[in-house]
Amino acid sequence: MAESFDLRNMAETHLARLHVDSGQTVALAIQAGAADVTVIETLTRNDQVALTIRPGSVIPAVSSALGRAILAFQPAEKRAAALAAPAPGLAGEAPRDVATVERMLSTVRERWYEVAVNERLPGVAALAAPVFDDRGQPVAAVSVIG
């Protein structure tokens, strides 16, 4: 977990700038196990209805822009493990079958970002991009949510 603290510190200025420039909630998440992501930082608007995403939130990777932005760039065996895990509590328009998620991950690899609309909550959209380490490995994702 020390790595997530260092990542939060390194990302702090960039997250704050993205938050101010977009006027929306921003989140930073890391992979947690084979099939989930954990939110490690959020900056929310004071005048916005609180979104239920905050540090410590654990989200199935296949059902979020944050998760798919990381998962898309994982090695094939890690993607397969995540797709094999059950994703309980899927709501809204979250993808529910492996073929759909695989197509989505392929699109993420092509365009380097993911979009989710009405997947976790009706009326909420997210745009997420992966964060890579110095070896080119996906270590996190950052998202604008509104």
C-alpha cells in the first residue's frame, strides 16, 4: 500500500488541475486483486450531489471506466482472470458478458481511454485513462466523473 501513497503524492497536483479545469469529480484508482480496482483519491465538487465514490471504494474492474482503463493493458492472463471472476451487483448499463467486455477492452487499447455512461449510476458518466509506470506497466487509472 506504500506504492499507492507515493502514487497519490505524485498525482496530487495533476488531479487538482484536472478537477479545476473540468469542474467535475476526479478519481484515481489502482488494481486490487484480479478483478477489482480500489479508489485511492477523489476530489469532488462542493455543489454536486455526492457521488458514491471515495477513497477505499472497491469496484469490479469490468463494470467501471476506471477498471477497464487498467484492465485493458494488463497481460492476457490477468485480463482472463478478471473476466472469469463474478461481478456481483452490476447495475444500470454495465456490461454483463465476457464478449462485450473483451470488445470494450480492445477499444480501450486502441484509443487509450474508456467511457462509461449510466453503468454504475443512472445519469452519471465517467471518462478514464490508464496511468503507466516507468516500465510501461499499467499501475492506475484517472477518471473525470459527472
